[in-house]
Amino acid sequence: MIPLTKPQGEELAKMQADTARGMAFGSGSGPPWATCRECIAWGVGRKFKRDRWGELLPRRCTTYSRMAGRSGPGVPHHKAACKYFEARPKAPVGMTSKKDET
């Protein structure tokens, strides 16, 4: 019997394709409504940086760093959350315009 908690076949292939380097676990294995930027482990520490269009730049996942014993590459904010997701009290907005910042 195949365990129902482990992704199989096409679902596993999709999870592997959607997972960014530096994520603690497979993309989409967490709550279906959550993204990495809403997780407490995404981009801890400094102020969130944005590109010139107002989109958040990738940040490191501290859960990945703790598990791997080293810092990983930055994870894009829009990636679906992994199973280690913990809600951030005040998640940053994904996109802003110059009007929003004034």
C-alpha cells in the first residue's frame, strides 16, 4: 500500500520542478494558500529589499540554513510554502509602486 502523505508520480514531479534551491522542503507541501514571504523563516533580519519595479528580491530561508548547516541561495517570495511553514505576524506586500511608498 502506498502512503497517502507522500506525493507520487506527476504530483512529485511537479513539486520537484516548482521547488527553488534553498527551500527547506518541497514547494507546495505546506498550506495551499501560503507563500514563502508569509513564513517567519523567509528573510529574517534585515529590511526587505525590492527591485526597481517594486517586487521583493529573493531572501534566504533560515529553516534551510539550520537544517543544512550552511546558508542557501535566496528563495523567491512567490514560491508556494513548504511543510515547515510558520505564519509571519505581518508579511511584507509582494509588489509596491512608488505611490505606495510615499
